[in-house]
Amino acid sequence: MDNPLKPYPATIVKITDETPDVKTFQIVFDDPGVWDHFRHKPGQVAQISVFGVGEATISITSSPTRKGLLEFSVKRVGLLTGALHQLEAGSKVGIRGPLGNHFPYEEMKGSDLLFIGGGIGLAPLRALIDFVLDGENRSHYGQVEIIYGARSAADLCFKDDLFNRWPHMPGTKVYLTIDRPEEGWNGHVGFVPSYLEEISPSPRNRFAITCGPPVMIKFVLSALQKLGFPDERIITTLEMKMKCGVGKCGRCNIGSKFVCVDGPVFYLSQLKELPPEF
Amino acid sequence: MKRIGVFVCWCGTNIGGVVDVPQVAKAASSFPGVVLATDYKYMCSEPGQELIVQAIREHRLTRVVVAACTPRLHENTFRKTLERAGLNPYLLEIANIREQCAWAHQKQPGRATEKAISLVRRAVAKASRLEPLFASTIPVTRKALVIGGGIAGMQAALDIADAGHQVILVEREPTIGGKMAMLDKTFPTLDCSACICTPKMVAVAQHPSITLYTYAEVEKVEGYVGNFEVTIRQKARSVDHTKCTGCGTCWEKCPTRVPSEFEQGLGTRKAIYVSFPQAVPNKPVIDRRHCRYFAAGKCRVCEKVCPTGAIDYQQGDQLIKEKVGAIVMATGYDLFEWEKVYGEYGYGRYPNVITSLQFERLINASGPTGGKILRPSDGKEPQSVVFVKCVGSRDPAKGKEYCSRICCMYTAKHAHQVLEKLPGARVYVFYMDVRTAGKAYEEFYLRTLQDGAHYIRGRVSKIYPEGDRLIVRGVDTLLGRQVEVGADLVVLATAVVPSRGAAELARLVGISCDQNDFYTEAHPKLRPVEANTAGIFLAGACQGPKDIPDTVAQASAAAAKVCALFSREEMAAEPTVAQVNQFLCYGCLECQKVCPYRAIEPVTVSENAAGKKIERTVASVNSGLCQGCGACTVACKPGAINLKGFSNEQVLAEVDALCL
Amino acid sequence: MSLDSQWEPKIVGFCCNWCSYAGADLAGLNRLSYSPTVRIVRVPCSGRVNPAFIIRAFQRGADAVLVSGCHPGDCHYVSGNYHARRRFLVFKRLLEYVGFEGERLQVRWISGSEGAKFAQTVDELDRKIKALGPNKKMRQEPPGFSGVKDHEG
Amino acid sequence: MSVRDFLLTREGLHSWLSRLARDYPLIAPVEEEKGVITFKQVGGPQEIVFDCAPSTLPPKEWFLPSTEELFAFSTAGGGITLQEPPGPKERVLFGLHPCDVRALLALDPVFGGTYPDPYYLGRRKATIIVALSCTKPGPYCFCPAVGGDPVVAAGADLLLTESGSSFAVKAMTSRGEEIIQRYPGHFAPDEEGRGERARQELAGQLAGMFAFLPDLRGVKEFLDGHFELPYWEEVASRCLGCGICTYTCPTCHCFDIFDQSWDGARGLRARCWDSCMFSQFTRMAGGHNPRPTQKERVRNRFLHKLKYHQDRYGLGGCVGCGRCVAKCPVNIDIRRIIGDLKELASHG
Amino acid sequence: MRETARQLLREREVGLVIGYAAGSEAYWVTPAFIKEEAQADRLVWNPFCVNSLAKYLINYHHEPYKVAVVVKGCDSRALVRLLQDNQVQREKVVVIGIPCLGVVDAKAAALKIAPGTRILGASVTDGEFLLQTESGTLSLPRGEALCAKCRYCENPTPVLADTLLAEEVAAEPAANIYAEVREVESWPREKRSAFWDGHFQRCLRCYACRNICPACTCRECVFDQTDPCWVAKAHNLSENTAFHLIRAMHVAGRCVDCGECERACPVNIPLRLLNQKVIKDIKELFGVSTPGSRLDEMPALGMFATEDPDEFN
């Protein structure tokens, strides 16, 4: 990146409807050479440009092991995400990144992994889940358990992964829950934090990685602490309004940390050091 | 991106003969969002529309631009086309390249093409900002309120009731009938007014679908078209009408006499009274202001004589709530108070200067003189009667600027009546112009002239007494000289003004008045019987001076409008209405002040602000009342109130596109 | 934009749907010929025209703006044009005060029957603006390398 | 090592500036409007205000323009073309005070680092900085309190110090030396150390002239341990939430990025100054705002100046120029804030 | 004032008193938010109390307690406007009115008063402001030091107050309040254009003029909105002019001529000259008074009269 503010031209090749307000965009760079130095790591984010509208920071939801393309799952919340949702396959966008830090996948080697996600919060986790499950990486990690919930069955993202792929991978378990009972749903009903307490995974040799709506994260963090997970093994990601993504525009700071360059991934131990402005 | 299809119409040679249509289509194909741009000979024709339907399906179009004639012509046509293709009809934008381009720039085909491209660019820009709109429906209470029980109100009530709907008729006087009941004869046919008016009154009273509230006033009107909630104040009559038989003993025995309103002060009535013998209802009320018992605490004569024990001094005002779907305003007129400004006519000090309405009573067989023309001062038959027209009308200096429309004809009628009843009497009419637009009106006027009435063209400058007579001084502008006429009786054709309290009632009901307090119609040409507030209609002189046939016609027209509204249980509301973004609204309610339809009301919303639950006031639009003018959108600083179909975003995008 | 002979004024019109837009239609219907420099945005009422729309037009390169509505007293919406009248009396004076040529904002009452008045108004405006030349106040160039301020520019 | 100190007569200064204005874009303080001194390109020395202390607006505009194009884009023809604007020409920025130079040093690591910002750095590289020692502090200056010195301008290429009828010139960089060599005949070598003496003398005179020097000792340490203070509410209750303090601040660098396009097909991406005082600065598309009230925003700004910048870059975030003090319409005065914090610290 | 504040707080009639406290320089004051009786001694009243405090009331709209606020005549107009716009509830405000003889322009005073000077007392005479300092009495001639907005004051006594802290001051006979506006109007167009272009191009878009303005009470200003984008964020002459013109129209009929925008502007844009133009025209065209001077007179652009002047036939 000789100019960190200038995006790479890219093209949307496929759009998948995940939920009524979430779509996943498969994007390839117009210049295939970009991929070789893009080299993102699970947990990192990128800025997607819709030219004429602006940019939004979106976590990369595809694992770097899936070479040649990037996936972003985008919830429609504002002007830019709204514009993105109106695009069709073949549309041109810009990609700027990879930005920020990543999940400490090296440090996690040899450990069991517990993923706890809610709603669109599964998107950044998915990059790491697939990274861990893909190819020979799998051998470096222990059990993989995924607890995931959404408001309703329709609001579950990545249904193909949840129902058809991950549960069939060796050493992998998927626990699903939805907030309220509904017809045709035979699975668990209830909020993610209480489901987590129900399942009550052992903190031994295990990392917990969580992402979801702020309220969920708050209760998941306290549940994990109750279960005995040490702060150094609880990992979450933060979301702040970002513009430049490279630590200059000044709006995503929490204390003296910039979420865009020092985050979005934080250990709970780090979070506890930060002022409560997120 | 929105998938926009652009369809450019040749309109035969109308457009195609000037504008290079294929070039317009070609240019349009490069506009952002346009996935298809094509042209056809006649877009509005069946095959043209079919072409659009097919294209919408085939190209998965989400917005449609038709470049053709003015949207005022075929917007609805093409909206239906979109609907046929399964697209929301409001996802259409028309570029007017015929009336406003091809036809206007026939001599400059090159520039016309350039302009057409620009107009299509505008339409595309707007189209890409269009959102689907849905007509909402409002339930309609099929019951009408008619305010005013004169001929207008009665006619409207009867027509609506005859169509099978419930009607509530509110009249503030103790009887219905209004001014028409006071009249002697009607021009130009000289029918007996009472003979045609009183049967209507009876018909109203007896109609099973009409609920009559006399001696009652409308106190409050809430709600909106189809769903008004009206509060009516039934003033205390002090007589229990369920017991009263209308035998008349009470008013015979009542010791108090007061000038009669119905007789225009020329006769008297009692403190307990019915306005006139044919009053409907024919049951009395006590005028508490004048009743001895209410004034001095003694008397109770009526109570003593009443055979049914109907007198109830304790009776209080009653508030009645009614739900109605439509309101007809039929509040009629009053006469201009000439006494206050016409000093030269004696400020009302001369008993023999009377108004035309007083003259009607004077000449009426049921009036105070039994139909004899006797002058009020001494009861003598006048030998010389002077009529002065335009007293307060067409007189911006002292009275009203407008023409009262009925005076020319009734003065002719009065002149005729004087000459008929008092053979040998002289009749002078001072006039500015004689206006006789109406069937058989001019003929009637000419007959009066033949009868011997002297018409003098000019204003009267002074009336003064001389002995027991009056001298009327004026100018005969045709002869160019001053004239003085001795008169035993002077009749002033005073201006017609809205009935007392009309303006306050307008505010209460939520309609607007013109500068003279006549109610304003929604459109002077095309919507003459509708008020500017949906669901409120106008009948008769409350909207402007008019004679009986016009009044009756307007009343029936208003009734027809009400019946049209009542023809369905629900009415569709245009979806191009204002809408409030409550987050942005800060509750200044400036929008409410500029809304001509009272469509905006404050509502309270509660929300969380920095962890605290707070309540705030924001504006809210009643889409049933909103007519989509957009005045509120400009009054709103933060752009919190926006107009669907003409939103800020859309107009700005159009401006941007036109300037490219 | 250069001041060569090729230059034609760009005039944005805001016409109320009920009177002035109909008036413009009538002009066409009667085949009255007028300058093609005016391009109309249809609005429900002159009271819908926000001064910000006019400002935007000038920013984007309009040389003049025409706002047209029903004659006072004839507003389809009762009072919209009265509000517009107040607003534009003030706004026009403000524009002149900050250095606009007042002619560049024309407000006119044109009824649905006044096709000729519409055509005449447009031609008159067109003539005036041609005499004045392009508007420079607030004018922006389409965003490119000179769209925003740059000291090195 | 070559001689780095020179002397320049007043006339010499004027003729040198005239030459500079011919050879380079010369940017210097001018009185743009009565009472408003800003850095503008000048045609010659006659336009320059020499004794402003300090200018109304800082010179940061020349490195981080209030609005600047990042690139133009075009999506016409199916693809995307992005084109960056040409870099700046070499120019001379004259008349910066030492605090302004220090402010640039505070900005450098923000725009350098892992993701070097080519726009800022390009301008920085293209700019020859000629600083001017202060001869008199401004009414609200307090640079000594935050570690500044009105006669020291590390980071400038040249430092001029007025001394009687002439100026002592110190070349601080090789680029400074080059520019002196480029204009032979204007500069006389200062072999007797007159310049050094002049600067020391001036420093001595200035020392007592600052009206109010807050005591910063212990304040950062106090803030390290105290994030939540009711005091911030008091400050915030007065604050209007405008951007004056941030826009007049020589070290504030927040910006917003936005696209501008009339037709969606061609346009540009630009950035412009933004302010952490604005409520929508941190408000996210979904409505969540991590700094929801003025209290959090005010605190963030002062902590940024007094702590965060130090934490992150090891440099002070405030250079003591007093511009925000001069311009705040409700008299929120950072000197007082420092004093109040100090007092809070001393009361535990 | 301190006594009034103490009493209001002591008797719990109000939960907060908004007044002035001494500023960091002699010629500045700073808004003070006094919640406890003991704090009331921080309150000051002197000829430097230029700020309008009325708008701060909005921040306390949802508090359960009443708030007392100190207002001068010009500030009382702002208060009236806030009441009219439902931004402040009358029953929740105690208005401490101060009849005022004019306040000092801090920029002018700063030229005369050395930084760090302490003011011990102040008085106002016909011709000068007299300031007692540690080193003696300092005189600021009224002609030089008086705030521009005070040169012609329509309401030296607040139009609305629960208590008045001094004798009422009668308004001077209407002078030519808009002389400066008329001067600009009289210039040739090119000169007017250059004049305003020069000022507008300097605008930093810091929004101090808006944020301090008692007529600007929107929850989210149009200039902060991105959809629709009324005015682009870019700082350039075109956008800046659009900003100032739209703002002028938004406050048209609402601007109470308190002059706070001009005072707040860090780059000396003569904003009052812009807003006064609109006030003057509205007054002349529609026969209304300066906004806020009458509780029963609502913004002129929110109403109309059929007999309004017409130039558009």
C-alpha cells in the first residue's frame, strides 16, 4: 500500500442473501496481482468503497486460506451499507486494507477454541473458524466449538456453514440458539450468554473468542469470567466509526489506542485497561 | 443500483418530428442506473404499454422513466402500466418532452433534442430516488353533519338523507328555515317563499335519517375526513320538548315582550317564544336574557300555565358528541351593519330608513303589519318609496368591495311589490349598475321598469328628515345633476356578509376564510363546493353571496360530494403526503403553523437519551388530511418533515441532473 | 466555462403542478416558441420550493432560476404561494445583498391559462441572462481535480 | 562542518524574501482581514506580518488542507480509474514560530508510521520551513509550560531571530544550508556567535513576559489514573460543541473522508477537517455513539492534548500557542483546565 | 445576583442557576452553572457579560428541576424565541433579568487591558466603562469599547423576566439600527460580491456561529446530514456560501440579533451584517418586530398576509 487511502479496484462476483438485512459479497481484485501482497489475516478488516457514496469498514469474513477472493458480510444500517446492498454482481467497488490487527492464531495453537457469536458478529469469527478448520491448519488446534445465536432462525447468518459444513468437520461442534421460540425451530431457544452458561465449557486450555452486539458481548464476557476463563484468553472485537482506517483521522480512539490499527481484536485484559468509551 | 428503464415516445411526429428520439434513447442508456433505453411510436398505445410491461419483466426493471407528453396527461396511464407489470405504480417518472420540449422548440430541433436529453436525465435522477408508495385507506363514518338550517342546510341534509345516510343538522336559532323563511316572495317568479320553504322544514323534521338540533351550536371539531368527532352544545331551552305539545298557552300568557329577531325588530315576541308560527320545531324556548324569572327571580307564569309541566328552569346546556364522516357548512349570511358606518343615512336614527329584510317582513302577510306596507314611524302608507342599492356593497371605502349579487333582483321585486300594493305610489331606485344575470331575471327587471319604477343611476349622498318625510339626495350620473327625492320610506339594500361568528366557526372547524370571512373553496373553479380541508363542504351564502336557486344548487352539489365520499366504507388517501422523521424533529411545530389542512398535530414520544427515559414532542402528519402541498417541508429547518414523491432528496437530485 | 458564442444559459425552473406547470404545457400546446434554456422541475406548489434547492442550482452551474406558482389567491393548496412570496421576497434580497445579480432569481405567478405569459417570461429571462453572461457566484465545476479548494491549485 | 550561523540585515531579509517569492511559492503570515492573520502565499515581503504572535490560524493548513482531494474516480466505461492529484511543488513556508514548528513535529508521527500518508508527507517534504523566533509572546502564549521555547525551533530548516537591526539566521538542516547557499550575498557568516548570544538574550527577556504559565507537573500522571472526573461535566456544560479549538489548534489532525459526485459515475474522494467536538464525529451508522455527550467529547480532547498524544507518540499534544484560548467563545481555557486538574490532583 | 441565586437555590425553587463567572482574562466571562448555594459567590455581573445564556436551557429541558437563567435584554429575546419554539417550558424557568447599559467588546478591550490584569470592580457612565484594577482605574471610552450590538439597543430591559435586578432602562428612540446594512446595500454589486466572497472563503466551517445561535436548536442540523446532502463538507467558497445563505434563511424570522454568531466567529466574518439584513427586510416587508421581542409574534416566514407586498407578477 503506497497510498493507504487509495483503494484497490475490485469487482463483486457473487452476492448471497444471508438474512433479510445481511448480504455476503464475494469480491475479487481487478488486478489479480493485488492478492499476493494483500495477505490478510483472520480478524482483520477492510474498507469497501462504493464510489460516489463513500467507504465503510467491514470485517473480512473469509479465511485467507480461501485464496483469490474476499468475502464480506454486510448488514444494512446506513447510507453506505444501503448503497452496497443495492449493488449487483459485476458492480465495481474499491477495497482498502487489510487494516487492523488480527486474532492471535499463532498463540492459540495447541488450544481448544470456543467461538461465541451473535447476529452479524459471526462474520469476523468465521474468518478464523475457517482458517483453523482448513487443510493442515486443523492439526494445530484442538476442539472447535461454536455457539451462535440470532433473533430468529431467519436472522442466522452463514446457514450453509452452520448446518451443512461445520458440524461435519472433525472435532467441531455447533450450538445454535434463537431469541424467541418459533414454528419449525426445534433447536435451542434463549439468549447466547445464558446458552453459554448452560453449555458451560471448561476454561482449561481453551480460548474464547466472541463477537456480536454490544449487549451480548457484555454478558458473554461476564459469563466467561464466571466460567473461569482468564482475561488473557478471552478475545473479542470492537467496532467503532472509522474513516481512514490507518490511525490518522482520529475518531476511533479509545484512550490512546486506535481501534483501526491497535484493534479491532482485543484481549479482555486489554479492554480492562481502556476507558469505557466504546 | 436501481435498474431503470427509459422509454422514449415519438408521439408520431409530435415529438419525433422535432426531437431526435433515437439519440435521446441512446444518451439515456449511459445514465447511471439505466439498464434499458428504447423508443416507440406511441408509448401510450396498447402495444406501447405492452412493450413497457415486457421490458419490466425481461430486464427486471425497478424504476421506469417514460419520456413523452406531460405527466398531467398520462401519468396515471403509465402508473397502471407499471402496476400491470407488478411494479409499484409510483416507481414511474415522466419526462415531459412534448409540451415542454418538442412543441415549444419546433424551430430548433437540435436544441430541442439537447433539452430532451437533459429532461430525461432529470427524470432518471428522480427515478433512481423514487420509493414505492402505497395508498393508505381511511375508514369513513357514513354520517354527515350539516351546520346551519337555512335553505342550504336543509337542502343538503335532505339530499344526503334521501341517499340513505344519517344526517345531523345543527341550527343555532330555535327554528330552522333561516332567512328564506322570512321572505315574502321570491324573484323572479314571485312564488310565496313560505309556501316553498316551510314544507322543506317539515320534511327535514320528519325525515327518519335526520337528527335535528336547533338552538344548538357546534362547539368543537376534532378528527379528519371520514372521522370527525363533533361536540355540539345544545343550549338550554328551559322547556322539555319531550313533554311540550306546542300548544302556545305559555307564550300567550308570558308578560314580557321583546323585539322579535324574526320580524327584524319590526314586531315583538315574548320571552318564551317560537320564532314564527310555522317554526320547526314548533315548540318554545325561554330567552333567559329577557325572562322575568331569570332576570328577577319572580314570575313563573309559563310554568303555572303549562298543561304538560314542560317548563324546566333548571335545564342546563348539554354537550352532545357525534361521530361524522363529512361536514357541510351552510351558515348563511347576515346583513352588513350599515348603521355603524353610514352617517349620511342617519346611522339608523330615522325609523323610516329600513333594510330590505325589514321590508320583506313589512310586506309579508304573516308579518307585523299583516302584509300592509306601513311606514314604521307612524304606520302610514308611504306614497313615495326610495330604494338605495349597494349600501355596503361595492363600496371599499365604507363597506365591502364585492357585489352582493342578490340586491338588484330583490330590489326590483320590492319595487314591483310597492307599485302593485300601493297603486299611485312613486318608487325610486338609486343604483350603480343593474345586474340581472339569471334565468328570467332581466325580463323581470324590465317589467318593473314598465310598472313605473324610476331608476336613478347614482349614489345617495345624504338622507335627512324634513318634517315627517325624508329627503334623499343623490346624483343622477346619467343626467349629471344632483337630485333630491322626498320619501316616506327608504329601503336600503344592505350588503350580504357572512353570518355572525362565521370566522370563529371556521377556525373551530379548521377551514379558511377569505378577507371578508366568506369560507374559501378548495379551488375557485374546479372545487367550488369543497373547503380546503378534506371532508368539509360548502353550501350557500357562507361561501359568498348567492340567491336561492344558486344556494340550493350548491347545497345539492355539496350533498353529492358527501354522498360520493360515503359511497365506500373506506377512502383511499393519496400516498404523496408529508412524513415526519421523528429523530430529526425537534418539536418547534412551525410545520403545523403553515399547514393549510390542519394535518399536523404534536405527539409525544418517549425515548432513551443518555440512559434516561425522556418524553418529547414531535410533529405527526395525519395522512388523511394531508394534501401533499409540501409547505411544511420548507418550514422545517432540519428537514425532518419530507414530502413523499417530491422529497428533498429527489428534488436535489433533479436539480443536480438538470445542471449537468 | 468560457464566454464564447457557444454559451447558452442554463436555467432551472420550479413550477407548481397546478398552475405554472400547466401554463408551460399550454405554451407548448399552443406551439408558442420560446427559448429551450429553461428546464423544469415539477413541484406540487411554489410553497414546496426550498431556497436550498435554488442555492444548489447555482452551485451546480445554473445561470438563473425561475420559480413559478399560482397567482396569489389561486393556490391549489390555499396558501402555499403566500408563504413562497414571503420567503422569496426575503431570499431574493439576500442573494442580491451577497452579490448575486437579482435577475438570476425570477419568481413569477403564472396560471394554467397563461401559456403566453410563461413563454414570454422564459424569453425575457433568457434575454436578460444572455446579457449578463454566465453566473460565477457559487458556481462549482464538476468534481474532478479542481472541484475542491487546494492551495497548490 | 560548515558554518551554520549567519547574519542578515533587515534590508537583506526583505530582498531575500523578494527573491524567494520569485523562485518559490512563498507562504507567510498575512493579515487577511482585520485581526485575522493566516498563512497565505505572498508576492513579496511587503505583505508579510512579521510580529504576529501567534497567527490566528496555524500553518497546518499547508500540510493538512482543510479540504483536500485524495483521488478522482471514474466508473465510466465499466471499469474504475482512480487518479491521484499531482504532488505539491517545492515551496517556502516563512514565519512559523517555534511552537508551530513543534506542532509539525507532533503531527509527523501521526501521518508517518506504519501507514505513511503520502499527501501530508509529500507536502512536508516539499516545504522549506523558515521559522522566526518570537520577540514578544502573545497574550495567551504558554509554550514554556509545555516544554516549548520561543527561540528554539528544532524541525525548521532555518531559524531567524531578530536582533536589533538585523536577524540572526541559524541553519538547522542541510536543506537550510542549501537555501542559504542558493542566495549568496544576502547572508554574512556569523563567526562570533552573535546569533547564539542574541537568542539567549531574547530568551532571557521573554522568560518573564508570559502572563500565565500553568504548571503541568503531575497532571498527566493524575490523568493516567483518573479517567472519570465530575470536573469534565462542568467544562462540558459550558462547551458549545463547535470546532474552534480543534480548527485553530496546530496539532489537531482529525479529518473526515467523503465522496463528491454529481452523477455517480465521476467524482472525487476528498478529506476535510473534522472535529472531535462534533456530536456526529463518532456516531455510527446504526446510531450508537461511544462518546454520546459533550462531556465525553470535551474529555477526549483534553486527554488527547495532555495524555493520549504523549502515550502514543511520546510527544506533547499541546504546544502552548494559546490559539484555542484566544478564540473560545465561552472561555474554556486550557491553561485553566491544566490548573484545575493540577488542583484536583493535589487534593487527591 | 448572588443573593437572588442563593435564595433560589436555598428555597429549592430551582435546581440550577445559569449565570456568569469570571473568565481567565479580565475582559472575558465564562458561563457558570451553579447548583449549590455555596457556589453562588462565583457569579459575577460586569460589562464583560456578553454571552447569551438562554440557549443553555435546552440542555436542561428534561431535568425535573427548574432552572434560573440570567438574561440581558437581547438575551431575553432569545429566551422568548425558545419558548415560542417549545424548546423551553416557561414554567420550568426562572428568568433573572438584568437591565443593561451595554456590554464591552472583548476584542477591543483586549487591546487596552494587559493579559493577567485583575478587575476589582466596574461601573458604566454615559461616556465610558470604568474598571478598577490593582494598578488603578482604567477607562474604556464607550465609543471604542462598546459592543457593536449595543450601539443601538432595542431592549435594554429584558422583555421577559421574573425578577429584574436593576432599574429598568428605557430604550433609546429608534436610531438607524441598520445603517451598516444600508451601507452595504448601497455598494455596487461587484463590491458587495467581493466583500462577501472574501469573508465566506475564509470560513472554517467550525459551526461556532450555529452552535452558539439561540435560533439554531435542531437535533441534527442539515449541515450535519449526509442524506440528503444539502451542503457538501468540502470547505470552499461555493459550499461556504451555500452554508451561510442556507443558515441565514433558516434563522430568518428567528434571529434575535444577539450578535453571538459574529462574536464567536474565529475568523471575523461579519455575520451580524448578514443576519441583520434579513431582519431589516422582514421588518420592512411585513411590518413585524425584531424576533423575540414579543411573545405573541411568531416567526414571520411561518405566516403570511394576503396583502403582503408582491413583486412577482
